[in-house]
Amino acid sequence: MQSSFDSTSDVIDALGGTSAAAQKIGVRPQVISHWRVKGKFPAHTYIALRDLLEKEGIEAPDHLWRMRGAA
């Protein structure tokens, strides 16, 4: 399995798709679909999603949350 992803869709699919990701995160599938279309995760989900992704062995770049890495 790929361990690093570059888009919200890649991450959502790695979590099992829209419905599975929604269940794991605790939101409605429509919320996940919105994130997929928008191409970004909301900043307030950063810690929770990073913890979940770590448990799944998935790495995702900070820019998916509109965050910049250290210069």
C-alpha cells in the first residue's frame, strides 16, 4: 500500500472511501464529499486526521490542510 498521498481524494480513498472515512472521522459522508471536491481538509481537522492517518500508516502533506511547512 502506498504510504504517502498528495490529494484529499487519495487520502479519502486510502481510508476506505467516502462512507468509511466519514464513519472513522465521525462526520456525514456529505462532509467528506465536500472535502474531496474542494481539494483541502479544514484546518480544524488537522490533529484528528493526522492521528487517524498515522494509525493507518498513511502520510499526507501539510498543504492538504492549507498549512505551510517550516521554511
